[in-house]
Amino acid sequence: MPRVGLRPLAAALLAGAVAWAGIPVSVTSASSLHAQVADVITSKSPLLRLAAAEPEKAVNAAVVTAKGASVKGNKARTTFSLDLSSGVMAEVFTLADPYRVIIDLPDVTFHLPAGAGSKGDGLVSAFRYGLISDGKARIVLDTSAPVLIERAEMTPLKGTSVQLGLELVPTTPRIFGAGSGGSTNAQQATMTAKADDAALPPVAKPSDRVKPVIVIDPGHGGVDPGAISPSHVPEKKVVLAVAKKLQAHLEKSGAYDVRMTRVSDIFVPLDERVKISRKLAADLFISLHADAIAQKNFAQTVRGATVYTLSERASDEDARLMAEKENASDAIAGLQTAEMDDKGQVRNILIDLLQRETANFSADFSNSLVGRLRRTISLSRDPQKSAAFRVLRQSDTPSVLLELGYLSHAKDAKLMNTSAWQRKVAASITSAVDSYFSKRTARAP
Ligand SMILES: [Zn+2]
């Protein structure tokens, strides 16, 4: 993938190895970068020079905010610009399947208007932004076709402000692909957890464990907003709010050791979520999500919660599509998709006997959960389903994925965004957890 380091250090770029925020990036197709690098070195920003001379200072600079972003253009040329309160080091690169342009920045706080990025222009169909990991922000531009980054630069504005500008032009899939061959993508490697983790032998539960360990997994986060309501409420926000209330509820009795896969608005890769659960040898894993449907004519009739468990074959076509949608989280955040196709993994785990026992426990919990939720919130027409969700791919931990409702449904969206509703759901889930563990304890020899 052609990468452009946005700093006037052409020599270092062309030398083939640049360290950016501690991440070594090797540029193997230097010749294809000539035009872009030429543009980069014309940048006059003094802060960019500082970044080049002392990268650490630029990365650790005082809080940098993104104050505006715009996409303008047509199918022949599209400009993306981002106004920043001060100069930072940025890294820009492209990814295929689907075609995207990724802009990596240090810890930038986004102050963009609600709904920013939901509509694109020209070659850019939409864009997303947010934290990709601790202290690192990312913007993902979805492009309708393969593009070339023809120009990338930071232009000084008033005071310390700068504008990061990208000019994209269409290219052929062949030329687009040529830039990606052989380039070592160190960052992708660290962000994409190895798929084998779930198939590893179980982490032994400590024999002195006194409390069951419960992992709560609020879906999405950071650069991946998940589903979005018509009034721009993102799924990542709703599920984090419910997760925090659920944690508080579960901890109240003192009976459980409760952990979260994320506690802030940050992106966590799917396999990382599974890994967290595995490392803790969790006794129960609860993933929280909310859905939205795109078809406007159905939006006001489809609502309610659904509990999903893992299965190789989806219980129906809607469940299969749901798993596909949730499994796309890593791609949405701009991770490589090539390494993520591992249907074989799901199958391998499913034939495992251990998994069969785990699946029975997952089904038990799903029954408890649906029973409790039925008394407090509205459920979907068919509230217990199964499909191959990556995040449920756990051989030893009973796991469910709860879709709390539909952000596309006006009433569901409104309710889900209130503390009263969130507390009610947290109480119901807690009651299902109590019932599940009381049965398991009773069964134990
Ligand atoms: Zn989701």
C-alpha cells in the first residue's frame, strides 16, 4: 500500500525505513512515492519541521483538536481536508477490500459536527473518525473506487492551526495493488490479533477462584461507531453506557469479578476481545450491541432485542447477515481484511467436544436472558438466534451477543438512549446472570 509520511523528511522516507510513533514503517516501493514525497517536502509548516526533527515532541504535543473536516469533488478528483488546532505527524495509506484511505494521527480530539462523515462527495462515499488505540486516532475514508493519493500536505493556517489536505484521483485496481506488494505493514500486524488464539488450549482456571469472572464486551468504539440512529446516536455510545450500568449492577452483590473489554470510546479489534476473555479464563462473556436496518419502509416496524449464540450455520438469513455486519468491525476500523477470513477456525472449534459443553452453557444463559428481558423490554419477533460471530468464537467461555434493539426504530432509539431504560436492562441481565450461576453451582458435584 502506498504510504505517505506527512513530514518533510524525504530522505528518510526514500531511505526505506521511517519510525513513526515507535512503529517502523518500511517503504518498499519508493519510486511510486516520488511524486507524493515531492509534495510532502514543499510543506512550509514550522510545526511539521519540529515533528521531523523531534518526532516525540510533535506526538506528545498538548491536546490537538480536529475542528472541521470536509470532502469536496467529483469522480475525477476529490479533496479531503481536516482542520487541526496544531501540526501533528500524520501517516496516510490506502487499503483494498473494500477500498479505503486511512489517515493515522496521534491522540487527536474530534470536535466535528454530529453526522460529519455520514455523506461523502466525489470519490469518497463516507468517512469515520475516532481512537484506534490508546493515544492514536484514525480517520477512514471509504472510497467508491481505487484511488491514488496525488497530494498530501499540511498547510499552516492562522496561529498554530494547520490544514491537512489530501487530493485523491481514481486509478485502476492494478496500479492500486502495485503499491501494496511487499510493503511491511507493521501496524496492521500489531493490530490484527492472530486468529489461532481461540483454538489454543484453554487457560486453566485458577483453582482458588472464588468468584465467577464475567467479561462485558461493549461492541465497536473509537473509529468504528457501529450502527447509527437517524438522530446520529451511535451504537458504540449506547452499548458502552449499558455496559457500565451492567458492571455496576453485577458488582453490587460482590458475587462476581466483572471485567470490560473497553471502558472508553476506543476501538478494540474483535480477536482482542476474545483474547481478553481467554486470558481471564472468563466464566461468562456478554457482548452488547444494537442494530439498525437500512430499508426505510421496514425501519418503523422492526424493533426489539435479540440474543445470539455461536453456530457454524446461521439460524436464518437475517442472523447470517447480522454476523457478517458485526464481523466487519475490523475492516470498518481500517484493519487488513485478508488475514481475517478464517471460517475454518470457527468450524474447528465447533467440532471440539469442549465447545459442545460450552455451547450448552451458552444456550442455558441465552434462555435465562431472554426470559428476564421479556419481562422488561420489547423483544424481536424471534429473540433467540445463532450465527458465526467472531467475538463468540470462544471454546471455553459460554458467550452470548445481545442486540439490545434497533437504532433505526424511533421508539427503540429513544429508549435505548435513556438512563432509565439502560438501568432496567442492566437489572434484567444481572438477574439472568444470577439465575444462570445459581443453576451451575447447584449442578456442580
Ligand atoms: Zn454492533
